[in-house]
Amino acid sequence: MSNYGFSGKLNAISQSEFQKQSGCAAATIKELIRKDILLADLKDVSRLEFSSAQEQSFNPLNQNQLEAFKKIEGYFEDKATVLLHGVTSSGKTEIYIHLIAKYLKKGKQVLYLLPEIALTSQIVERLKRVFGNKVGVYHSKYNDAERVETWQNIQGNDKYDSSKQYQIILGVRSSVFLPFKNLGLVIVDEEHENTFKQFNPAPRYQARDAVILLASLHGAKTLLGSATPSIESFFNAKSGKFGLVTLDKRHLDIEMPEIIVSNVKEARRKKQMKSHFSPLLLENIRIALSQNEQIILFQNRRGFAPYIECHSCGWIPKCEHCDVSLTYHRHTNQLVCHYCGFSYTNLKSCPECKETDIRTRGFGTEKVEEDLKLMFPEVEIKRLDLDTSRGKKAHSKLIADFENHNVDILVGTQMISKGLDFENVSLVGILDANQMLHF
């Protein structure tokens, strides 16, 4: 909108702001535009976030990282794909940053694939400190308009300021299908993760394998990074198809965490368990809290209980489409299929025998969170799973709150187990390790 304020010069103002200040209805404004009293002008407004912060220099590589970096460069001379097998906290991300910088100097685009949306917030901040507005993000939390804009930006659409055109795309598996024009390097972090596989809906694909093909079509190089490589990638590296570079020392020689296995069966026999928490875990939680340290508790089942069962006849509700038991979610009082999304309200009585003695079996993150809040009412406890991170920025806010020490205990599914870096965490508890052995 123009000519508002009658100062003799045209001052642009948005229609919503004009309505707010003038008190005019939208129909009135439309009529004034039709009579050329107001001048309407369409303007492209970016929905994407761009930072004005100054780019910083990146950290120098230590001796082990520098040797690995040079080996990767050497392998890229005659191999298209290299596997970087580095233990946790060995500094793989620093190597990625140095490689990205090298390819940006060549005028190439870089695709950085991550297995989980939850990981993007920390990595984005880290990359933007070094590369600024060259870094773009692409995942399913973006709405259609934002994804279209990212798509056009990558294509080098003329309407974008050259200083705000993405040269690095950080994303999850769907990023494989973006229209890169000059792709030079692909990095697949945590390449072993099964979340790179698209199961449902179609098309079904393995993003790690698809991106290797994408790189070959562009004549680009692919770096696969993992502390626990997939069998396929490790075999390809050992057989010479891929290059293999190893980082076997942690940065600054940090010690590996101590692993303690608690005998839950024995604790149950002695009636020492408190809900699903062993005495050893509860003791260590109290110690960590007393020292103002943070705790992560991992249970790879969301919801309140994996299933419910009639105590009288043994009936278990199942999905009418998938024939799997329905998960009980207490916060919505729904029984939900985690495969197809089918759901209905929890039942008060058994449809088979009409009895009302229906009990929950097993436990999920919702149950863990509820029990913790009863045991530690003065402590800030949050849950990170698909149910609590559906909003565009919900997962970023949860992670930021935990990073800023606004949360003492973080309960979550696999979303919290993949490459997140929290310096104040002193205890990680896996509540049902046996469950992960059965799949």
C-alpha cells in the first residue's frame, strides 16, 4: 500500500497494518485501490529465516582429524564414496565443516543429510556460525510455501539476493529430491540409522543409497559418517568399493562413558523396583540432580503403554488395517496404531466379555514422564518424542530448553539418541534395554 500519511512521499505499508491503523474494512481498501486513491503493489516476502550475524572462522583440526581429512581427500581422487568410521566425540562434524568449506570455494553445492529432524537445530546453529546464510534447511516441518521457496532458492532463482542463496542444504531423507544444479559433496551423518529408510507412504527408498546414486549423477563425492557403520557400508569399505577412514580417538582424549548394567530381574524379585525404575538408576538420578547435572532417559516406545488387555478374558485391541496391537496414549485417551495412524477412543469395557477390568501392559515415554513427575515433583521434566514435537519449532524449543539448563530430565525415544550434544548431561538411563533386542 502507498500514499498513506499524506506526507508528499510514498510510504509503503502492508495491507494488514493499514487496516489496523486506519480502521478500514478490507472491502473499503479494495474500493480505494480500484479508484486509484491507493496504490497496491505486490511484493515477494521470504518465509525463510536469514541471519545478519557475522560469519565466524571454524576451529582448526587436531592431529587425528587432520590425518583423517587428508585421507578422505586422497580417497576422493579415485573413489566416489568414503566411509568415515569415527568413535563418538571424535570430531567428525569438524571434518565435515572443513570439507564443506573446501567445496564451497570450488563453487559447489553441498547436501548434508541427517537421520532425524531433532538433530537439525543443533547442527544448523553450528553451521550457520561458520557459513551464515549459505545454509538452508529442508524437512517435513516446513509448510508447502516454505518448501517451494527453498526449492526455488536452490535452483538459483533470480529474485533472490546472491548473498542469500543456499549452497549448503541440511535436511532429512526427503532432501534427496531437491533440484541441485551444481552438487559437489554429499555428507550422510549417522549413515547406519534406519530412519533413512522411507517405509510409508510410497515411494519406498533408502536415502543413503539414493543419495550415492544422486552424487554419481552429478559427479559429486559422498562421505558416510558413523560410529557404528551399517553392515552394507562397512562391507563395501572393507572390500575396496568405498574408501575407509578411521578415527579411533575421542577429541581431547575424553574417556568413554562408564556402562553399568542393572539386574532388574533381581530387583523385581526382591520387590525393590519403583514403577519401572531400578534402585541403582534412582540413586544415580538423585546424585546427578544434587550436583545440578542433567539426565537423559531413553525408552524407545512413545505413548503411555504399548497395549491394553482385558484382565478377565485376555482380549487386546488391534488395528483393523494392520493387525497389530494399538498403543494407549493417556494425554488424548486414544488407542493409536503407530503404523497407519488409525485410532479410536479408549474403551471403558471389554467388547468381548463386557468386563471393565482393562489394564495397561508395558510402558512408554508418557508413562515414564508421569512416574518421574510423581517421584521428583520439584524437578523440571520434559518429553521428546513424535507426540511432543509435531509443531514446526516444538523440537527445537525442547532441545534449546535442555541446552540452556531449563530442563533437568529429558525423557525420549530414538529422537534423543542420535548425535545431540549436551555438555551438562552426566547420566543416561536406558529403561528397557532388553526390548531393543527383540524386533
